[in-house]
Amino acid sequence: MSDLFTDSANEIEEIQQDVYILRSFTSYDSLIADVKAVTTVAPFRFMYTPGGKKLNISMTNCGDLGWVSEPSGYRYAAKDPTSNEPWPTMPHSFKRLAIKAANKALFNDFNPNACLINHYKQGRELTAHQDKNEPDLSQPIVSVSLGMSARFQIYGDSRNNKALEIELYDGDVMVWGRSARLIYHGVKTNRGIPHPILGDHRINLTMRMV
């Protein structure tokens, strides 16, 4: 088995219906070179909501399309609005990891073509939201945690529900879809445990089929 995946790669836990976690499925060391290659071409930047609010975390993308937030709304774009160039190609390591994780959750036809990369500093958070800008909601979301730990919050069908909180560590991968595809979810890092190399920084890869 490739070093991209760890010895615990056969273990998958269903946290709740159609929401899965693969603990220590990969690692910072396995992916950071490709993360740096992408962010050298398309650096992290802070986007703004349609209402003009600056997002708490910086972002970038790779793949055929990239998620962007602008005054006109949320959308997927083939070009980086900052450079007007195509987004960097999605690294093979990202795609192989996402396909392998999705297969573990029995999403056997997943072939991601877009990856949103989020950068969190300790204390930053992503409030409850849905991932609903993708045209085919039968396809899952695969989310990879690197660096500092964080708490993933699952609110279910309403952001007003009490959240189920899951602690995520470097190399953990989450997969959700089917009945859980449109769950409200968020991320908190105020109690994040620093990573030996990244310190109080967290990088999240979220891969989708767009």
C-alpha cells in the first residue's frame, strides 16, 4: 500500500447515518508538498460573502473548477478570479486519497474534479452551512484534515439543532453523502491542539464532483 494511506486505512466508523470518519487515513507529511505546490500558484486569500462580510478563513482551490464567494453570490469558476488563470491541476495524491476514502464508504463512482483548500488559524471557525452549490448531490463530500486539531460540528437538517461535535486530528478523513449530503456543519478551532510542524494552523482539503 502506498505511503499515502496509513495502516489504519481499513477502519471506518459511521458517526451517524451516511456520515463516516477514517481516523489517521493519511498525514501532513504525505500531502504537504502537493499542498504547497498548489498554493504557490494560487495563494490562499480571504473571500467575502455576498453581503460583504469577510470570511474567517483563507481559501484557495485546485482542479477543473474552484469555489468562489463574491458580491454576486457563490459559484464554481474555471479560472482563479485573482489571476484570471485556470486553477492548478488537482494533484494525483488528492484524487487518489478521495476516491479511496469514498470507496470505503461505498461511494464507488466518486471521481472528484474540484478541491477547496481552507486554511485555519487557531480560534478561527466556519459557521453552520450546507455544501449545496454542486449540481449532482448524489456525489459525496470528502474532507481531509491536516495539522492542528479541530472540532467538526454536525447540526443535521437545521443550523438551529444542537451540534454533534467530532474532534478531528491530522490525517483524519470524513466522508458524507446520501441522506446526509445536505447536513448543516461547521468547524471550530478555539481548542485546537497544535501540530508538531504546522503549529496552530490547520489545512482542510474538501473534494467534490462538480
